[in-house]
Amino acid sequence: MPPDLDLSVGLLRISCQDGSPHPAHIVNTNVTKAIVKILQGADKTCDARIDLRYRIDCLRLYYLKVAANLPDSGDYLPIKTAMLDAAGKLDAIVTKYEDDMAPPLRLREGHKPMAKRLPPVRAVKEGFADEAAAEAAAVVKETELIIIRSGGDPARRTQAYTDVAAAVEDNLVILRSA
């Protein structure tokens, strides 16, 4: 049985039960590019066009999207684990400072009129936006470091992990005040 292709992000999902290797299990240029593309999508969607109060949760959704499109084993497992961990930490920050009175945003990917909508994006309280963003930036930096360190063994993963870590680092711009 061939792997299924998720056309929304271009990542391969594993559908075989026989354990045979598939492109999403091993480092693959196309899978790496698709991960980077999702992370760049966060830069285009969670940017200064939306209030800083919403950007942390927006970024969390993109980290979950990366994780959801990676297999549960193989060379990309450390990236999936790092993304899930980061999304959990970002969720905790948003929950800690959440503004229950602010309506959730229903953003479109890249702010394109016909693009797919994200799940509802929550806001943090206005008085805590900078503090929450600083905490979120620390999570992003930690995630970048974890990914870089995970890519060193075996050596063939190094470039893929470096590319993903660089895209994670680029997400820091999202968390800066306008």
C-alpha cells in the first residue's frame, strides 16, 4: 500500500503496516521543505497584522500542524516531539494569561481571502502581552536548540535539522512588539 499524500502541506503520511521504510520516516528534502514551509506560513499569518496578544496561540497552531504531519517514528520524530513540546508550552502561556473577554480570531492562512481558516486563535490579556511574548520567545529559542542538538546524530540529518531550526528561529519575529 503506498503512502498517502497530504496535499495541504505536501508531507507524506504513512499508511503501510508492514514497517517498510517510507520517505517520511527518513530524512527527505521534500519533507524538510514542507516543514519549513509550514513554519514560514506562521511568519506570514501570525505577523504584525494581528495584535501581539493573539500571536502566541497562532504560532502554537502552526507547531501543532508541523507535528500532525510527521510520522511517529523515524528521523523526524525528534522534530515532531520538539514541536509538540513547544506547542504545549505555548498553550500553557496562553492559558496562564488568557483574556476570556477577547473574541477568538478566525484567521486565514497568510491572510489570503480564499485560504483555509485556522482553528480559533485565543488572546492573552493586554497588560501581559509583552511578558507572555517574552516567555513564548524563550520557548521558541529552546525549541530551536533542541532541534539543532537532535540533528547531529546521525550526520545525514544535520542539514535537515539545521533548516528546520532556522525556520523556528525565524518565528521569533512574530513575538516582537510592533
